[in-house]
Amino acid sequence: MKVKTTCYKINELFETIQGEGSFTGQPSIFIRLQGCPVGCSWCDTKHTWEIDPQLQVASDVMLGKTQESDYWSELSIEQILETITTEGYQAKHIVLTGGEPCMVDLKPLCEALEQAGFSCQVETSGTFEIRVSDNCWVTVSPKVNMRGGYEILTSAMSRANEIKHPVATEQHVDELKALLAEHQITTTPVYLQPISQKPRATELAIKTCIENNWRLSVQVHKYLGIE
Ligand SMILES: C[S@@+](CC[C@H](N)C(=O)[O-])C[C@H]1O[C@@H](n2cnc3c(N)ncnc32)[C@H](O)[C@@H]1O
Ligand SMILES: Nc1nc2[nH]cc(C(=O)O)c2c(=O)[nH]1
Ligand code: SF4
Ligand SMILES: [Mg+2]
């Protein structure tokens, strides 16, 4: 009898410094899942949107990428743990991102990673049910009125350990305020993240953070030119 093992479609697996939110500065292993239907016009990882069966490659090809691409590989939990060991990664914090990682059940992966001594964090748009371990740190970056037509789930807003909102215009700030009111979020830390390092967006984020006692998240890795 064939035993079914949980597999994940992975675009990239790499070690770097977490550049966003509360864990900024923390050495982290990033697992970037393939696939996202949300359709943010300014998304910085558009190469993860489609799951094209023609672009499935062997894990060594995916791991050997030297630039962004829409190639992906299917890895089991065991293969993910094995890769972390063989790559010699030292970080003890793992960030599950994408694409939209919450399209799939991440709980078995989180639990296996925690069992192996890692802490987990997920980066999600809040438009899919969040299936992670109880201890997983959840970063919700809510996506309002995007092309895909997805709604923010109340369950996602209330599970969030932090809310990290990309902003470029006053409208983005208003949308966030409406969302916080609608879902009665009062104590969760809120970060504003300027979209694509645009000076106007950064200025707006600084001003709005000061006005509302929110925090600033500036995608440190982009300023450093690292992954
Ligand atoms: C690429 S997304 C992947 C995870 C998930 N789909 C989400 O949106 O949270 C990772 C983070 O990058 C943020 N992001 C994407 N494009 C950005 C951009 N151009 N400027 C600033 N932040 C961006 C997202 O809001 C999210 O917080
Ligand atoms: N260094 C680094 N930090 C990050 N934090 C969130 C990221 C993401 O793409 O989800 C990201 C990323 O792509 N690189
Ligand atoms: S939800 Fe995340 S991955 Fe999907 S388009 Fe928006 S920023 Fe990009
Ligand atoms: Mg990124």
C-alpha cells in the first residue's frame, strides 16, 4: 500500500535575514510556496502566482536558482527538513510565505518543523483560512479590493499576531482603519509597510505611524540588496 505524504509546491527555499515586521533582523529560513490568486497590482513576487504544471522541476533545480523564476518543485515535509540540514542552514526561525501559503494546510509542516526545534511564522493575505500550528506566529497583510476578488476573513484577522499593511496612498490607510474597526482589532500590533520603497509612500507611512502609534516596516532586505 502506498502511504500518502504531505507535499508542498515550493518556489524557493533560502536563508536570509527577516526584513519585515516584528521579527526584522532575525536570521530565517524562507519557504516560498507557489501559487496566489489574490492579484495585488504592486506584488513583488508575481513569479509565484501561477502553478504551471509545465514548470515543475526537480528539487535540485529549484534549490539551485540564481534568480527569480516561476519554476517550482514539490517537496515532502521530510525533504524540506533534509534540505535544511544538507544546505547547512543555521537559522532556527522559519518563514512560510509565497505566493499565498494559506491556500494549503500548513499545520503538518509547522508541527514537524517545531518538533525539529524551529519556530515558525507565516506571511498571509488573510483571504484564506489559516491552518498552522498553535505556536506559529501569524503575520496578516490584509489585501482589500484586489483583482482576485477575495474577502478578508474574520478568523484571519483575529488569529493575527501582527498586522502588516502595505501603503502608498491615504486610501490604503482608510481601508486599514475600516478593516480594524470592522473586525474589532484593538490590541494587535499594526505595521505600515511602504509599497516598493517609494519616497511618497514612505513619507505617508512615517506620518501615519506617528499619528496612530503604529510601527514602521521598511523591507530592510530591499535596502540591503539581499534576498
Ligand atoms: C509577497 S507577500 C507573500 C505572502 C502573502 N501572499 C501576503 O500577501 O501576505 C509577502 C509580503 O510582502 C508584501 N509585499 C508584496 N509586495 C510588496 C511591495 N511591492 N511593497 C511592499 N510590500 C510588499 C505583502 O504585503 C506581504 O506582507
Ligand atoms: N529578507 C526577506 N524578508 C521578508 N519578509 C517577508 C518576505 C516575504 O516575501 O514574504 C521577505 C523576503 O522576501 N525577504
Ligand atoms: S496576496 Fe501576497 S503574493 Fe498574492 S498578489 Fe498579494 S502580495 Fe502578492
Ligand atoms: Mg518578499
